[in-house]
Amino acid sequence: MIFLPRMASAQSTTATGSLSVSMTVQSSISFVFLQSTSPGAQGTCSISGANTSTASVNFGIASIAGDNESCISFAASGKTSYTLSNNIYYEVTESNTSSASYSVSASLPTTPVSGVTWKASSLTLGSSPTSILTNGTYGKSESVYLQVTVLSSVTTSNLSQAIDFTATAN
């Protein structure tokens, strides 16, 4: 008996599919507060929430006689008022946009205590947005000089004020 090998037939089992993918590319910018490169030095207090868009800074305990935070710049105007100030650092970055620069405005979402004035970059803040930067460079650290002036007639209290910053692509 002679056995001949059985010839296997070349069979290929395949299947194909085609997937169509679609999406919309959305341009975006982000705003984050940065920690100062020298936190604790006068005019550069540490901030809580660094590298986020929601941060806070403590200006300490203040009176016409001074402030207990060494990082705060303090100035009294005789016996009528005093001003506390600090540099606040931030960065705006972009993605998928043709915008070459951005603008920043600031506003107060709530009315400040009577006798207290808030300023950003020497501009008085209120409920309407105030332009504080018109041609910012994306990815570059910027600063805003934040000031609060308190009249000596303001009663003892805890002052707390939110300041809304808005970055807009140009």
C-alpha cells in the first residue's frame, strides 16, 4: 500500500471592517495661579491652590499700625487708611487655537465691604470686568499687583473677597 499525502486546500477565512471616525477639535485656553518663585519675600506671599484656577492668599491680620504677614507690602496713609499689597502670579496656556495672544480682566463677584477698595494693577475693581492685560504671551508667567485699601472707619471684621479673573483669546 502506498499512502499519498492528502493535499490540503488553501482556505483563508477573513473578514474586514471599516470605521469612520469624526470629531471636532475645540480650541481652549487655561488660566492657573502660580506660586511665586520667592514665596514669603515681601510682596510675594504663598498661595494655596497653586497650579489651579482656584487659589487663595492670606493677607494676615492688619490694622493702621501694620500687618502680621512679612510677605505683605504695607503702607499707611496717616491715620485714615492703610493699603496691603501682594504680587499674584498666573499663567495662561492655549491649545488648538490660532490666537497669538490673550487679554485678562478682573472683577468682583460680590460687593466689597464699605470702606474697602480692591485694585489689580492699580485699577479699581468693581462688578464690571476691568482690563488688566491686553496682549499676554501664552505660556509665560505674568503677575498682577493686587492691593486692598481699608479705611480706618471699617469695623473689626474678617474681610474676604473673591476676585474673578477672565482670560480671553485675542
